[in-house]
Amino acid sequence: METLLNTDACTMPTAKRPLRLSEFDDLFATAVRAVDRHYGGVRMHLTGAEGLADRVRDLAARETECCSFFTFTVEGTDVDLVLDISVPPARQEILDALAARAEELSS
């Protein structure tokens, strides 16, 4: 299990945001099989090809570097991976939007 946590800030340059969104969209569309919401957190169940776990860990690490209010926990293997995402209460609407996007693209 790997957990990444920082303080409450977002420093991603605006020009890079569409690229990161595209990475999340691709992950949601190709690997997410279920999204479970709970207050303060979201659990995503993923499955995919070799390298999925490394891909998710890399994306989570890069997202945490610039948007430090996210906490990502990645557990499992390429074929059975769980991604837990949580945020402070003040950032709940961002997590809700991310979960909605995952639900939309994974269906």
C-alpha cells in the first residue's frame, strides 16, 4: 500500500491542466470498473493490462505534487487494483466532480 499526502494547495500551471485531465479521462475510460462514493472519499476499482498499477501510482504522485489536497492510496495488482482518493471537507466538490467524471467515462 502506498499513501501520498500533502497540505492544502494547488500549484499546477493552467496550461498543463488539460493534459492531466486527459490522463485521468483515459484511465477512467479504460480501467475503472466501479466507483464507490462516501463522504470525504471515493474508492475506484480498476483492472487492466500489465503496468496499470505503476501507471496509477505515477499519476497519483504527479497529481499530489501539484494538488496537495488530494490523498491517494493505491493497493493491489494490475488486474485487481483499488484506488482510494480523499480530500479535506473544503475540497469535497472537487472530489465529487472527479468521481462523476469516472462514473461517466467508465460506464
